Amino acid sequence: MRQANDSDLGAAAKWQQLVDILAQNPVQFDAAYVANGLQKVRDFLPLVAPNIREQCVRSLNGRIMSAPLVLLLSGDIPKVASATVAGACLTDDEWSDIIAAMPVRARGFLRNRSDLGPKSRRALALCSGSDFVLPVPDIEVGNHAFNGVQIRDIVERIEKLRSERQSEIVEYAQVDISPYGDFFEPIDEIRFETDENGTVSWIEGAPPGAVVGVDIAEPAFDEGPGPDAYGAAAFRQRMPLENARMRLCGAPAVAGDWRINASPFFDPISGRFSGYRGIFRRPTVAESALISPQSLHSSEQIQQLVHELRTPLGAIIGFSEIIEQQLFGPVTEDYRLLARNILNDAERLLSGFDDLATAAKIEAGSFFAEPGSTDCDWLSNKLAGRLRGLSDLLMVTLNLVHAHPVRPFAVDKELAERIFSRLLSAVIIGCEPNEILDGRFRTEPGVNATNRFVLSLPRKLLEMDEAELFGSGPATLDESSEAPLLGLGFSLRLVRSLAKNVGGDLRFYNDALILSLPATNENRTGFRDEERE
């Protein structure tokens, strides 16, 4: 405040800083300083653009704890006043002290809040007589002010008002006064906006109390509201949300399953992330079928079955390793070969069971990926070693190249290896002998950096369209433990589901499979088209 008055841009920045400080209700400051700060906020109002004032107040949602500041900003334009009243966090006594001095419009905004205490509600009730007064028509006052015609007009107007009031009472008596009022009619779409923390701060198309305050940054817990793990992961990476699952609770009109389509938005001046804007929509019939109670029950049954099968399978693997490694004494070579084949088959079964359990968890919305990062060089070496046996057996050459440098994947190492190994092994078994597969890693930089892996397809798979490629074809059996047990279509759908769970996707485009996964936002450097094999 001691700084000299500067340009309009400097005054706007100073205004935002003062509002931010005063909103915290700094009790350690001298009262004279606080009063001077409030006066500065008032003086700078004409110098700050209305949209900047609105954005500043919205960014302080839930953190405005100064009653004098609320009183001052409640007299601003409607958008600023509405954001101030909605985002203020005052006690019952503080509200009751300033209600009488607030503008009529601001008191109207305050009446929409459901968390007011008894003193505040009483103060609003006392102001109702002036807030809801009927407009008085212009009546000519003069020499003929009280002639019979004008008196008759006044009497007719009184009777008209009385009849309208009586009809309003009758209609009001017929209205359902349940907690949800008129919101039993189903709603198919809700426009919304969140703050930088992922909390819904504005909606259109639904009762505010049922949606405002819902968090899209954290996955839903138990039966509470929230997105699935894919939606939460996309929020963490500041990536667009495309058809992410969402559950809302409360009013019958909004309760149930939804889909989110939203994009992040950023402050035009500072470039700081400000939240998401988009829509909640009801799922289509095809999407609803994926999460029906019957499917949920089926997913739970599959997980239980897999759990019961793992125990005997683990015992088989253990005894096969004992025989194959001759831990209890010498064993003939034929017997060891038989144990090795049993071990390979058991490992393939275990891998298939793991895929089934993962698919069931994704279907039920209970699969949550662990945060982490994976270096591309480490991943390439790991995949080369893991898939060498399968590629040698089928006489397929796999080339993995990448532009240098490639940012690390914003995915846990175990999950990244699983996604790529499932994808590559599923495509390798579709190759003819002596075919060559090329896979290329590349980072697409930007606000939401993405790593893309483009994988060429063998001749046999090029004859299929996307529906056939991702379809539920028969399982292709192979002697290698890396061959997918449940077939090409299941493996590709599993890879796509795992990728979407962390904010990525798997697409079929231009005769290639394109796997997209989020990249870390650290170590931003230049990119060259140098490739390493």
C-alpha cells in the first residue's frame, strides 16, 4: 500500500494481492491498515476489469473469511457479488452483523445458501419486508387525485392482487415440499466448472446443492460421489477428460452414473492452471451395459474364481520348480523336461488369470494404478529381454526405436511393463515367420506432454479393421509363456483399458496401433529426431 500508484495493470495486480490478503482476515494487522486496505480495494475497482475481479474472487472460494471484505465486494457487479457470497466462510454472528448493510441483490444471493445459522436466517427474514416489496404504479397526483375513477382503479388493483395471492397460495399448497422439490425429473446433461483443486464450483442444468462441492480429482470411495481412476489420473496430468466415469449422489434427478467430457483451462495472464470446464452426461445404453449391477456381480464372481484358482496353481508351479531345479535330489532329463513344460503352462495360466482379474477390477471400477515414472531406456531393455524367447520361437524381428530424448512415462514401472508386454506379445503371435515389427517411441511436448508408441502391424492383422482387431476372437495358443492366453482381442482391450485408467489410450490408425500414455512434466528439454535402436 506504500507503493506509488502505477499503471492500470499494476493496479490490477495490487488489487488482487490486497483482496487475497484481506480475505484471510489477518487479525495480527492493525485495524487502521485493514481499513486502509479496504479503501484501496474500493479505489482500484474501476481500474480492474470485471472478468479479472470475478476470477480473483472465484479463486478464493471457501477462503474469504473477512466480513468487511464480503460487505464491500457484495456491492460489485452481480457476477462478483455472487462469487463473493457463495465463497465466503463467515460465522453466523458475522453474517448477521452485515446482512442489513448488504445490497438487496447480495441478500438474494445469500438466501440460496443452505448453511446459514439461525441468526443469519432471522436477519434475512427481517429484511424481507423491504426486499420483496411490491412495486407501486405511477398514480397521477393532482387536482383529480381522488376522483371516483382512480379510487375504483385502486380497488380493482387490490382485488386483483388479492386473487393472485390466493391462487399462489393454492398452487404452493399443491407443490411437493420434499427435500428435492421439483428435481425429480431426470437430467441428462449438466454443464460445470471446477476450481484448481478439482472441486465443482459452478453448474448449470441441475440443483446446485446436489453437485457443487463434488470433487473430480480423487476417485470415488465406496458409494460416494467421484470419478473413476482414469478420470482422477487425467486430472493429475491436466489432460482432457474423455468419457470418464463419474458417480453423483443426492437428488434423484442427478443420482447415478455419468460420463465426464471436460478440458482444463488456464489463467490468461499468469498461465496458472485454474480448473476444468465441461459437461456431465448420462451414459448411453451401450456404456450403461458395461456397469450394470449384473456386470458388477459377474466381475466380483470372476475375481473370486481367479483367487480360488491361484492357490492350486501356485502349488503346481512350486512343485514343478522343485523338480526342474532338482532341489530334492537328481532327476532324469525327461522328467525335468516334463516339469519345465508344466511350469511354462502354469505360468501362462497364472498370467491369464491375472489379466482376467485386472479386467474384472477395471469393469467394476475398483482398479487403481499406483503413481510412479518409468524411463524409456529401462523399459526398452526390459521388453527386449522379456520378449526375446517368443520372438525367437516365432522367428519374428522386433525393432524398438525412439526419438532422443524421450521423457519418462508418468506410469508405475510394473504397470508400464505389463501394458507394453501384453501389447507386443499379442501382436507378435499374429506374425508370419521372418516378419519384422517396428515400434517407435516419441514424446509430444506441451502443457500435457504425452508419450506415443507407434507399432506397425503384421500382414495378417492388416487385413482386419478395428472392430475385428479388438473383437473377441478365439484364443491363439503358443508354446511360449509370453503368448496371451485369452486371445488378441482380449489382450488389446485390456491394454486399452489399462491405458485409459492412467489417462492414455490405444488407437488403430493408418495401419498401426498407437499407444498414448502421459509423460512426466519434468526435465523439459529440446527434442531431436535422433533415433536409437
